[in-house]
Amino acid sequence: MSDTRKTGAPRTPPLGEEDVIELLPWYATGKTTPEEAAAIERSLSASPKLQAELAMVRRERQTSVESMQAIGEPSPDFLKNVMAQLDGQRQWAPIAREGSGENPGLFARLFGFASTPALRLVAIAACLLIVIEGAAIVKLAGGGGGTYQTASAPDASAAGPHLIVQFQPNAGMAAIGAALSELDAGIVRGPMPDGSYVIGLKQGADVDRAVAALKGHADLVAGVDRGS
Amino acid sequence: MKAARAKTEGQTEVVLLQRIAGGDRDAFAELYRRLQRPLFGYLMKLVREREMVEDVLNETLMEVWRQAARFEGRSSVNTWVFSIAHHRAVSRLRKRREAALDEEQAAAIEDEGPTPDVRAESSDMSRLLGRLMEQLSFEHREILHLAYYQEFSVQEIADALDLPPNTVKTRMFYARQRLKVLLQESGVEGAVA
């Protein structure tokens, strides 16, 4: 991670007192850029108020660390129990992979332009659709081979009932993935012209329950309709 | 030196995740051993009930096993796993209607809190701060923990919580402001700047 990624700021503008106060928790843990740290130190040297604020930050941090000493850890059999569950778990295949190497893969290049999670989702779903259709054509033609590994759509999900889902514009990829994974569901088509996605449930899934569960994620899901 | 060690550990975790994607159980167990303490501590801070924490941790690990091949390297493995844990915790708390554990409820807890006598006993500032931190909202406890204990950068917290970096800084600012107000209400003079 480059220094400029540490606080998400591409460059360090002049820091006002409030900016310094905002950054002090990360200054205290050494997570500011060298430029930010230098600017903070200049401000600190001239301001007793900021010095007191830093002392408070350090006290808060020490308390936070001390409070974890009594937390403990998972029970001794926890890992054994988790490992025992792995047999029943399906591992999702990667969406697509180009041959290994130093250069970014096709998908990395394609999705590099997508600056928001929602845009990335659109891009991934669009490419997924193309790859699925491409794979189907290859299968029909009885051919195969080539550079790319076929994207793996969730076969079990594709075979079950479908829902039409509209995601919130700012919904994050991790959150969408977690919500769909809870239902053992996956995106099978989209985005549609209205921006919605076709979500496949596994065969025999309780559609009412799935609709209710998705509607429960109001921060992620703007609307759910029954599909085929 | 610390940054170089973190980078090496990050690379090791990426390799472990690649092996997990291939169904390697030893790699899964190794990743668990590396992340179990920070993850368990994080979830204890958020969810608080040990039984539910183990449930959420279990769900998080299952998700790591299922989704390992879909890790795209846009954030560190550590941040990615914390992101899964965060969403699982929020989802579980929502189901239990405990996501409403906001500051109003915290105030109710606070009412049972520091009486004048207790305040005298809590002259140790760290102990008082610790008590007050527990009264903060879910979001405020979470941001303090990730910044102070896990030592996540602004960008790492933004990645884990799906937030813009500026929102991370603002949330931290308000968490600390709230803590100052609670300190002042507990009789600590000059807590609010």
C-alpha cells in the first residue's frame, strides 16, 4: 500500500486545526503519511490545545488496548467444529482468470475503470453474462480450449427460482456478496435495461423467505420482484 | 520495519487464501490461527455476547472458505475478512433487533452507571474511559476499536466498512466527541474541547 493510500488522500493539503484533530488517532498509531505527520507535528508544536488532544487520543488508545486483555479467544474446540463443517460447503469458482503473470488480468483491466462498487458490480455482471453465453455457444459447438477459464455461474442457483433485484446505488460488493451468500443465491443475469439483476436461488428454495430476507437488507436492496 | 513486516504478512495471507481457494484445509486452519484473536476481539467489541460472537465468527470463516477464489486483491486479506465479519455482525444484530443498540439505549445503561460514589472509585481515568467506551453506539465502538486496537489506517477502515475515507474520519471525530460528552457528564472537567 502506498503512503498516499494510508488516509485515502492523494496529496496533503494544508491542515487546519480540525483536520489535525481528525487525523490524530491515526497519527498516534503511525498510520498517517509522512507529509501528514510532518504537518501535524508543526501544528502540535504551536498549539497546547492540540497537544492536550493528542494526550487524550493516546489515553483512549491505551484504554482500548487494555480493554482487549480480558476478551479471551474462541473456545478450544471452535476450529475443530469449523473444520468439520467444510465438507458441506460449496466453494465458489473465480469469475474468470487470465493466465498468471505480472500483468493485471483481463478482468482487472476491465474493472479498473469502475470507481464505485455499484459500477464494478455492473461491469462484473455484464462480463459474467457475456462469458456464460460465450461458454454456452462453445458447448453447443462442441468446441473448447482458449486462454480463459470459463466463469462459473452458480449452477444450483441458476436451476432454482429467480428473483429480480434492484440494488441501492451505493451498495458495496462485500455487503451484496454476504447478503446473497446467506441465501446461497447468486447473480445469474444483469444488469437489465432498468438496472436490475436476476438472482438465482437454489432449487427448492423458499421464495417468500428469500424475498423477505432481501427486503430486510434495505441498505442494499431497493426492490425485489419475483421472476420466473 | 513494521511496515515491511506487515507487507510480508499480507503477502503470506494472499498465498494462504489462494491455497484455500483450492480447497486446502491446512491453509484455512493457518489463516484462522493468524486472524482468530483480532477477529474474535473485534466481534466481542461489537456483538458482546460470546455465543453470538462464535456464531458470527463461524459464519465469517465459512464465507472465507466459500469466497476465497473471488478475492480480488483490492484490499488486504485482513481487511477483506474484517469486511465479511462486519457485514455478518450487522446482519445478525439486525435479526436480533439489537442493531437499535444506539445511544438512547446506551443512555439507559448509563443511568445504571457512574453514581457519585462510583465516580470517586473510578478516579483512574483509564477505567472510566473504558466504561464510557462501552456505552458508545455500535458504529462508534467499531471505529475506535479498528483505529486504536487493530491499527487500521483510514483507507483500511473505509475498505472494511464500505465507507468513503472522509466518512471514516468524520465518524471517528464524532465518536470522540461523544466520548468527551460522556466524560464531562461523568464529572471530568474540560473534557469537551
